[in-house]
Amino acid sequence: MTDKERLDLYARTLRVRKIEEAIADLYPGQEMRCPVHLSIGQEVTAVAVCSNLKKSDYVFSNHRCHGHYLAKGGDLKRMLAEIYGKAAGCTGGFGGSMHLVDEAAGFMGAVPIVAGTIPIAVGAAFKFKMRKEKRVSVAFFGDAAVEEGVFHEAANFAALHKLPVLFVCENNLYAVYTPLRERQPEQQICGLARAHGIPSSQLHEGDLFDLSGKLRGAVAHVRSGKGPAFVEIFTYRWREHCGPGYDNNIGYRTCEEFESWKSRDPLERTAAILRKAGVLDAETEQRLEKKIAAEIGEAVKFSKAAPFPTRKDYDKRAYA
């Protein structure tokens, strides 16, 4: 990976972080009226996966989808407009944060139903195989999704038909407020996929460049026609399960655990690697942050000025 490529990956990750921090700052203003699930702390996984995809590849996501959407090339203005409930949003202002779609970028949708997009991603991969297209379908989901029967049905079907789908489990240790140890017996989640005959690996998101390199191999395996692959990536969300704040005070996780993960911030670790290599200096950081801030400011201005859906828009999207 060249210095330019590494700096680009860092910039893309920083962009996701700054956009979500901006959402957290704006949310208390009561103009964003849909729930938001922020991925602050988990950005590296989204960028590492999507940096190995082509525009023609498909990505399917879950309720914590902003990072996946942005990393796949989704339109920031349309994303923010959607969160503001405006007609210019990527689903016309009707879906909100948890229902982002951008077909032009290959981001085919996100839903809040746990494991809901996994079989859809497998269906897309089935289409790719039937049409003999060298494309990849990716399903992002959390650790709780493997507790749903549809995950096992989809994994079995994908393995049986050698479909070009990459299963990406972002294991952040919690399903809302319930820790993994209280929901599953002691095991490796990737072992569940392995039991279905799917090549699986367990990774950590600490080093963006190392993770991107390992995921390159997984994507190449899937694209080559050898069938699906599964990666379990350990990560950690900093903010509350749903909303812009922090929820360490309610008792489901300790402040010590939170601080331990935060001290290993993958974004900062990536910046440190680049600084040590002489690729990132104070001037470059300032330039990147200024550029991102300008983009966010323009997108927020666009979203606030955009009109709300009309009655006709509602009539088109309401079904009896």
C-alpha cells in the first residue's frame, strides 16, 4: 500500500468520525426526529471492508449504518437530508437514519430488523452467480444477528451454492444493553459460520491498514467464485446504543471497560502510524479536517433548507 493510499484510507475514516460527531452535536437541536445509532469508535471496519470493494458491488447494512453508507460512497447531503426527514433524502425523508439507500453507490439498503438484510445480501449474491457476474455482495451485521435463525438459513444456502457473499460480523460485545456472555455460550462467533462450511476468520480493527489487507484476501476469495467468506471483527461503540450521548452510567458496562477501549482508538492508532512514517503532519491533518468540516457544513445547510415531503409524496408511499 502506497503512502498516498494509506493517507486516503485514514482520511476516509476521519471523515466518517467527523460526520457522526457532527450528527451527535446537531441532534439535541430537535430537528432530527428519527432515532440515530452512531458508529463512533467502529469506523475502521466500514472503511477497511469497503476500500476493497468496487462500485458495482453491493453492500447491505443494519441500524448502525452511517459508516457503511459513507464508506461505500453514499451521498452525504442525501444522508443528512434523510435524517432531517426531508424530501431530498435518500429515501425521500420517509426512512430516516436506519433506512439509508443509495443504489448508485451500490449501497442497497439498511433496516433495523436484526439480521434482516442478511438473506437479501445472499439473494443478491445468488443473482450475481446466475448472471455470471464477478461482483460481491456484503452483509454487515452485529454479534446478535447470529442468534437469529435466518442467519443460519442464509449461511447454509450461501455455502451450498458457493455464492459470492462476504459476511461481516461487527462484534461490539453488546446487543443493546445485554453483553455477549449473557446471550451465547463461550464460543467464537466465526466458528458458527465455519460449521456451515464457510471459511472464517477472527480479526481486530486496531490497525486500519492491517485489517484492510486481511479483508482484501477475503474479498478476493469471494470474487474468485470459491464461495462465501465470514469475518468476525472485534470493535466497540463509544456512544449510547441509540442516540448522541453516552450511557456508561446505566450499569450495563463499566467506565473502566469503556476507557480501555477508547484508549485504543483505531483512528488515533492509524494517525500515529502515519505520523511515525512521516506521511501525516500537523499541516496535513489541519487541511483534512478543514476540508471535511466544509463538506459537513454545506451538507447541513442543504438539508435544513430542503423542503419536507408533500402530501402527494405521502400518498405515493402509503399502502393500504
